[in-house]
Amino acid sequence: MYEVRVEGSDTFNCKNNDDSLLSHLEQQNIEVHFHCREGYCGACRTKLISGEVEYTTDPLAFIDDDEILPCCCKPTTDIKIKLY
């Protein structure tokens, strides 16, 4: 179980690590812009402030070094993120 801290919002725990980070955010009623859910479009691009994630599928969308795609990743440590 990993703690997810969303800048400007609540902190919550990811209990089921099989779900994507996007799914966990949605379960917490935290609004995230998305389209494809597969790492192609980049609409869910999010800044990773601290911590680490792993991708369940390789993202094809362009992201900067400090960004992640919640639709196709899951935390591997406690993380802090900033939604755009």
C-alpha cells in the first residue's frame, strides 16, 4: 500500500496496486483529464514531485522527465503529484 499525495487535494492510500493511478484518483473523486487510458494521447499528463512509479504499458505520448501518465502507471513508492 502506497500513499498518494495530490498537491492541493487530499492524501489517500493505493490499496489495490493492480489498478492504474488514474483509477485510484477517480475512486477518490479527484478530477483528472484523460482520453485514451492507454498512454497514447498524453491528456492525463501529471507532474511527479516525489516518489516512483512503474508503467504497466509503455507510454507513447510525449512527457517530460518530471511527468507521468496516470492512465498506465502505478506507484512503487509513496508519491506526491501535481495535476495540471
